[in-house]
Amino acid sequence: MADASRRAASLAAAALVLLTASCGGGGGSGNAGSADCVPNCNAPANLLSADDVRKVIAQAVGEAQARGAKATIAVVDRVGNVLAVYEMTGARPKFDLLSGRGTVGGLDGIRDTLPSTAAAIAKAITGAYLSSSGNAFSTRTASQIVQQNFLPGESQGPSGPLYGVQFSSLSCSDVVRNTTHGSVGPKRSPLGLSADPGGLPLYKNGAVVGGIGVMADGVYGLDLIITDRDEDLDELISVAGTFGYAAPADIRAERITADGKTFRYVDSESIVSNPAQAPAFAALPGALVPVDGYSDGTVRAGVSFGTPASGYRAADGVFGPLGAFTLVDASNAVRFPPRSGAGSGALTAAEVSKILEEGIKIGNRARAQIRRPLGSPAEISVSVVDFNGDLLGLVRTADAPVFGTDVAVQKARGALLFSRPDAASLISTLPPARYLSPDGSVVSMGSYVAATRAFVGQGGALDGVTAWSMRAISLIHRPTYPDGIADTPAGPLSKSFATWSPFNVGFQLDLIYNQLVKAAATGDTSTGCAGRAGLLSPEGTADSGLSLARNGIQIFPGGVPVYRGGTLVGAVGISGDGIDQDDMVAFLGLHNAGQALGTGFGNAPVAMRADQLSPLGVRLRYVQCPQSPFNDSTEQNVCAGL
């Protein structure tokens, strides 16, 4: 009960700070932010009604009309249910995917192929999934945190803290849901998460209830230059749509720091319409449109987060007193209860439960990085997979951002894949990534195996000798090595900087490229992202995929492999807060679980860890835990010596 008491005390402190803080709105536009929701953020009344959805769309269309623009607009609820997609008459049906770096490859340079409805939905989902009652992030915020430097363009700075998150919540994931599962989330995104400005969260009573996404300018890109302020068409239309549903001012991205730097929410709120006088929905110049697998072309109400209909509810059993939430199906049955893994020496259900429990305990004590007010506990998702990548258990804290559900599993599977003794053969036998741009170009997955072994040494990579954490993997999956240092070679899992962009990152994208493009272009709803046959593959090509990484992998910190002695038996993945916090919860939570049960499982032996390797004379890191990590103690260096 101690952890529940700590969380209650932290929430009480948060309420006091918020009650004495300004509840003013969203900036120069006069768009007043929603009132704060503490302590009732998951109240059943916190949802978007059908009339709310119509109002958001009408306000956005009014701004587009005032600017002479034709837009496609999507609205989703917090768990990604698409509540409506509206296409103005004359809106461009397809878009160009361009990073602005002048590069071609991967997704970069695909023109007039993918539907604008997919872009609008992805933007809306991103605004909803990255946000919570403690932070409001936009697709512009996402643009800051997925580029080669943080801040973008800042010389000699490390990569964005969530580098690679754009390739999560994919339509082919086994963790996210589709329309056949009813209202339960989290729902899939047709393009993963978006870094193109024009996606914002929607709030009611201080609680995030959904998101709006706009595609009007015909380009799905990102902001490479953060030193200026743009008048972005998509973003301004989405700003107008949020009137009456804006994020509380105190939790917007510009009030939150990472590495001493503030995030960006929007560049401008200088709208030219008056949302209070938006046209009636029935008089709008366009129509609701169906999107196969996402929307039936009508307006629907959202669901209230935290109720079984949303797919998330308060957990029972040992997790209940910790304030944890669990995922449920349409029948309110827990989707991922702790269970035993397969094979000799596998994790038992009791061991999985203990790992999840200890992870939540660390999260409850941890000082959050990306939440307001300061001193809030971290909000996280905790996952465990076995040697085959099967998901053995998944729990989360109550207000963890939704994106972390899928990402936590991606991190666990990434650490598992690279630590397996047969990793090289698993990767080398996958079908090549077949790019649409340049047309028909092919990338061999085996090329990454050869490059990685040459980079770190034959005995250090992809043969089971080395235990790979997600932090170590991330460091060799950057366009410069060491990370962020200009004029240095690319890591072996990355594209060279000359051809790299956030739409052409290397191994992570190439692993899931074929199915991502196939699903976006054709509406393919099959499950399994990694190692699938390409859209342009010859007829009859095998398409079984790599089940071990069926929702893809992630390439930022927060995942570690699990060993029983020197034998790999699974992995843990954490997501939802700062990357150092994610590392700490994974590493320290696993350690504490192993110590509590004494059954021989835990972190990798020190001699096996990837931080024993020094490619190009620069030592890799295994995990990095934060300074002064806990709200309830003055402990330091809590991961040292473990």
C-alpha cells in the first residue's frame, strides 16, 4: 500500500499546485485551455460527444475557408477510435511524403500515392496518444523529438529523446486494435505516429479526450528549423478546431523541459476565423468520408478513458493497490494477464507478475520528466515478453500516455531480438525492403548484420554473446556515431547521414517497411509488421513475417533482456516518461523482482552487457538512470553496481 500512498500524496500535491496556478488558455489566439482535471481525470463524463466532434470539424473548416484552403480533417478519441473524417470539396486526395532534406529512400520522396485521410488520422492519433492530464504534446512536439539532434539543427547535440517513435502503433501491430474489436483501444494508426504539424490533442475538464488531425497543404513532413516560427496551414486549421477543447496552459509542451530545453507545442495561433461563429455542420462545403478499416463515414461519440469500453480500466489483484491499469477486450476480460513463457527455463507466471509489479512500484516512486506539475510521479507502461517474443504481461499506470502501450512491447522485442543467439540468421533470412521511392530499389536485411558485426566485432553482435539493451541498440542506430557528433560515421543500423531522414532511418523502418506501405496503400489489415513481403514483391512470395517482432521494434531507451543465469529467457520494455526514467524502471524493476523471488532470473550478467563493447573506441552504454530519481527519497546512483 506504500506505493499507492505515495502516488496519492503526489496527486494531492499536484492538485494544490494546479489550484493555485493560472488556468488561462492556449496563447495569443484567446483559445482558453480546459480546466484542470485533478483528481478526477478518468471520470466517465470525460469524452467527446457526437456534437463535440461536429463542432471541432466545423471550427476547423471555418478556418480553412477563411484561408481559401481545402482540408481533410480527422477527429479521434483518446484511445484512437476514429470519430469522423471530413473531406472538404476539392481537397487533395493524396499527399507527398517529404522530409525537406532532399533525400529519397525509405518513405521519403513517396509522392501522390498514400491517401490524405491516412495522414489526417495519423496526426489526430498522435495528438491524442502523446498527451495526458500531465502533458499536452502535438505533432510539432513530435517533430522535435525524432530528429538527429535535440533540438533539431543544434550542432553536436544528441538525437531526439523519442527518436524512432514515429514507427509505432502501426496498423499491423498485434498490440493495437482495429474496428473489428469494437470501441476498445488502443487503436492502430495507418502511418504510425506523425511529426507533421497539424495534429493536436483535445481536452474536456482538463482530461485528454482525443485529437484532431489536418491535411491541407499536401505535404506530410516535419519542421527541420526550430529557430523560427512558421505559419503552418495544417497547424492553424487544427488550432481553430480545438477552440473549447484546448489543452490546459500549464501542461502544454512549452511548459515542459528535457535536458534543460523546452518543447514546442505550436508555432502560431494567429487564426483568421472566429471559431465562435463557425458555420453549421450541415452547411459545410464537403462531406464525411468512409475510410476502410477506420471509419464508416459517419460521426460517432468517443469513449471515456478508464472504462472497459475504452480497452483500459483499473487493474485487479496485486496491481490494484498500486493504482495500475490493465488492458481489456470487448468482454472486459484482461488481454495480457501474467502468464508463463514457453520452453525450458522460461519465465513463470509468478515471475512475470513480479516483474510487472516491481516496475509499477518504481514508476510510482519516480520523479516524472515530462509531466506537470513538477514532482508528479512517472506514468508508464510495463511489458514482459518471452524468448519467442510472445507477450506475457502488460500493465500501466492510470494516466500513462497511450503511445507507450505499443512502444513498451516494441522495446522489449527489440532487446530480445538483438540478444538472441540466432539473431543474425533471423534477420538475414528476412525478405528485402522494397522501396517505392526510388521506384523498386531493394535493401537487403542481411546487409545490417554484416555492417553491425564489422562495427562492433564478430563476437559482439547478433550471436548471443552480448546482451543488448535498447539504449545500446539506439546508439548504433543513429546517423552519427557517437550520437549527435557531426562529421562522424553512421551507426551500422542507420542510413548514412547523406541519405538519412526521419522517414528513412535504417533497420527499424526497413524491418516493417513492406507491410507499412502495403497497409497504407491497399488497406491490408493483417497482423504482423516485421519481415513481410513487399507491395511490389513477385506473386507467390512468402509472407509469414518475423513473429518475434510482430509489432516492429523501437530504437530509443527503455528495454532490457531478461536472463536466468547466462541464458536469455525474455525481455522487459517500458515506455511513457523520460528515457532515463524508462531505463530505470526496466533495469531496477527487473533487478528488484529477481531479488524478491530469488528464483535465478534478472538482468544480464555484467560481462555479457553491451557496455563492454567500445566501437570506434567509444564505449556503449547499457542503461542510464536519472539523477535524484525518486520523489520520496534522496537516493542517487540507484542503478550503480547492479
